[in-house]
Amino acid sequence: MSIHILIIDDEEKLRNLISRIIRLENYTVTEASSLKQGFKILEKEPIDIVLCDVKLPDGNGIDFVKEAKHKFPLLEVILLTAYGNIKDGVQAMKNGAFDYLTKGDDNDKLIPLLSRASEKIHLQKRVKELEKKLIRQYTFSSIVGDSPEIKSCIQLAQKVAPTDTTVLLLGETGTGKEVFAQAIHNASNRNTKPFVALNCSAVAHDILESEVFGHKAGAFTGAIKDKKGLIEEAAGGTLFLDEIGEMQVELQAKLLRFLENGEYIKVGDTKVIRANVRIIAATNRDLRAGVKEGKFREDLYYRLNVFTIALPALRERRKDILLIADHFTEVFAAKVNKRALKLSKQSKEKLMVFDWKGNIRELKNIIERAVIMADGDEITETDLPFEIQQYDTHYTLSAFDLASIEKLHIQRVLNHTNGNKTETARLLNIGLTTLYRKIEEYKLN
């Protein structure tokens, strides 16, 4: 990876000398005689390091550092001066300079300094590349599925992602709520800021407030120093609160305040802090029932329920089971350095009829195990756990047969409830919107 250096100095002979020296170290070099010319080059060319004189005809290099770092955050600036003094050096570093050298006295330090600056730039570029890969990993296009149910959820998430609107993700455990939350974050204008996740059910109630809002030293026994809360960690980005139905009522009031005006107070403090953080919440519980039982604040429920996306259970999107299984087979085969594997016809049939109470997470774990168990180039029925092997398959695996069985079953339940769609959806254990979509798809009465 070539490092491109810009030299800004109005002394042509000195500029040319420095240029020749650093070109011998295999750096790419561009020269400018003024700050104005230097900024024009920065706008047009991918410059990594700037060597800039402090005193120039059209400005001061120390002020240049601040403006340049603001416009080009990854840029490293090394200042050069004929008259070094501690005050200028300190201010240069405060403004973001990588270092500050005195011409003549520090010539032997220049190449080692450029080497250190180059190492930092290489590391920053590597981090950026890894961040891009991570973002690509959690995008809407990475969500596997072709069923109407999951496509509808993706469309809703894509619409709300560019906004700052609070999102509530509903769905059983293992349906992919955190994957959706990350995809929403990565499709928003906050994607360069942190995505922070917290499972509210995994943290003891007495420390959950400290985890979310932080605390001051001495706030409680064991609080020996100030602690940042996750809201502070997620500054400018997104905080994902999973299993929010487990949050105690007292803390819900404080979360509501933050959602309303962006303000909170650390545990043990009196100072009001403002923060710009988007909240995405998720739960597998019925929050409306929690409101009736007094376990969840009604005002918080309505504040969270601005934009709701209900993720379907895997049994409600059986069309996607084999797509997801094939995806995980490819991922885990590569992970354990096995050649490409495929699912046998019998194993596919077993996967299609299984109940999947743990949803996608359960399917993922089972495929990972099956990949390890497989001896040949195929995952067979015997590579699957016993509880899946014992499932009986009465029909051949074709989309027509599966659709026919589903259509017949829905019609029978509709007949049983005398056409009551709410009761039918409850008995089928699917959402009401899913039922209406199935009725339209199969042209049922």
C-alpha cells in the first residue's frame, strides 16, 4: 500500500530537497507552495501525510492542522518550523498534528517519523476495511429468505432505517431480531458510529440501570470509579435493547425520559446529560399483556411502538428453511475446512417438517453440528440430531405438495372457527397479517 505525501513549503529549494529524500524511501510525493494550493490538492488527490511549514505567505501551519483534520480525519500532519518553541509545539499537538519538527535540528528524525505515521495510516485503513466488511455482513441483502413474510419485514426495515425513529422488533427467540437491528443501523446515516447491544434479561436488575446510563464513583458499594453507560458508548449511533420486556418498571421511567428528550442522569449523579442515540428495542413477550399486568409502563409501550416490525417464526416461513440451511452449510463447511457439502433429500425432508421452536438460531446450531458429523460430501439424515430424525415425513418434498398441505390445513381451521380469522390465527400460531396473506395467496374463503 503506497503512502502519498504532500509537502507544503514556500521555500522551493528546501521543498525539493525534502521531496528527493523521501522519494528515495519509496513514498509518492506531491508539492505545494501555499496552504491554498495544498487544500486544492487535498480535495483532488488521496493524500495520507502532509509535511507543512508553520509560517506560510497565506496562513499558519498550526491553524492549518485543525482545519485539515476536520475535513480529512484520517490525514496525518507533521509540522516543520525554522524557529521551534514549546508553545507552538503544544498547540500543534492539541490541534491534531502527528508531530512537530524543527528544520535542520531534527532532519534525522524525519524518515523514522514518516515510518511511524505510515504504520498508523496502514492500521487505520485496515480497521476501516474490517468495518466495511462487518457492515456488509449485516445488511438487508445478507438476510436469507425468499418468502413473502420475510420480504415484507425487510421492506418495512428498509423504509425506517434512514430515519431516527425508534423501532420495536417483535418475534420469538431466534428469529433474527438482532440481525435486523444491525441491518437497520448499517443502512442509516449513523453507520459510522457505534452499534451497541444489550440483552436486558442477561443483566441483574440491580445493575441494569448502571449498564444503560453509567454511574459515578461511590454511587453504590463497589463503584470505585466513574463508569460509562451504554448510551454514552453508543454516542451518535444505535443502542439495541433486546428483551426489553424484562426491564424493571423503575428503570422504564428513566428510559422513557431519554426517549422523550434525549436526557439522562448517571446513577449517583445529579448532572443532566444529553445524548444523541437511536433506540431499537426487541422482545419475545406480549408487551400489551405486560401493560395490563402492571409489569410494563403503558406510556413507554406507546413510545416504543412508533414503528413495529413483527418477525415471523421459522415455521411461518417454511419456504425459507432450506435456503437458510444451505447458507449455514456453506458457512460452516468453510469454517472447518471441509469441501462443499450438500443436504441429502431425506435430511431436507426432516428439516422441512421439524417444529423449530428455537427458530433460525436452532437451525444454525443443528447445521453446524451436522457439518462436523458429515463424513462424505453430503449431510445425511443420520447426521442430524435424534429428535429431528424421529420426525415422520408423509409426503415428498415439492413446493406444490407443501403448499397444498398448508392450504388444506388453514381451510380446515377456518371451517372449525366458522371463519373467525383472529381465532384461526391464534390456533395456527401465526400472525393475523400472515393469515390474511395466506388466505389471499391460496384464494381461500
